[in-house]
Amino acid sequence: MADRRGVSRRTVLRTGAGLGIGTTLAGCNLLSSGKEPAGSVETELVADGFTAPLGMVVPPGQPDHRLVVDQTGTVEEVAPDGDRPGQFLDVTDRMVDL
């Protein structure tokens, strides 16, 4: 008669953890291959005072304008000097409470 016991939860968790650790270590090995990165990336503060900024876009044909999307439901216009002249769009009344 065959043994019909299933795989225990502990075995599944151990296997998953082992695979996760192995994958992470394999990725670290690839990242530390000794090769120099192709280029560098720098950050620059464009504006501050947002609650949870999600992204920034430059409208086509308007290189001096920036629009910053905030998770609160607003899109703010940002001037080249970082000043915020006003809201471009406000949909806060349509946002879902979290």
C-alpha cells in the first residue's frame, strides 16, 4: 500500500526559502562580476513638498514645464526654478480612501 501523506507546509516553506536565497545569491554573483557600469546616474531635486510623488513628465513642446503626479490625486506644475505656480489637475474628490 502506497503512503498517501501530502507534502507538509514546513517542507514547502523550506523549499521556497531555499530557492529564494539561492536566486538572490546567484543575482549577487552576477552583479559583482567586476565589470564597471556603462554609465552613471545622478539625481537632482526638482521640487519638494509633495505627499507621495509618483512621477514627473515634461509636456511635448514645453521643455521648461514639468508636471508632477502626486498619489493624493493632484498634478502640480513645477517651474524650472522649483517654484510651484499651481495645480494642473485635481481629482482628489475621486480618490478612494485607503
